[in-house]
Amino acid sequence: MIGAQLEVQRSPLIGMSYDPKSDVLQVLLGEVSHLVHGPRELYVDEELLGAVSVEVVDAEGIRQILTLREPMMLPSATLRG
């Protein structure tokens, strides 16, 4: 298929996990599990209220974008000294 393909719409983001052994990023959306094989880049688009989208680029250069309806608050980064 060529171009943007919609896989899931209006489904809650349950979580994301990465398995370094198999080099797979798993995204859980409601009852759907989406796998990204060989993720190489991950970008988070953040606005004042939190994250609004996540983009993952896989080993083949294919971009997969997760757009959030409501901003997701991310934990604040802390420096350890």
C-alpha cells in the first residue's frame, strides 16, 4: 500500500513497550496491539498541556504516527548527580 493508512481510530492508548532482544516496539491501543519492527527513531510532539503525537521511524524508514485526541502528560525529567 502507498500513502497514509489508518489502522485504529478513537481508541485509548494503554501503553508502549520496547523489547531490545527482538527489537520490537509494541503499542497497545484499546484491544489492538500494533508492532513496530526495528524502530530507529522516536519523536514526541509536545505542547503546553502535554504530548499530542508520537512518531516512530522503523528500520525501513517507514513513519508511523500516533495522534492523541487529548494531550498526555509526560513525567518531568530529573537530573541525577
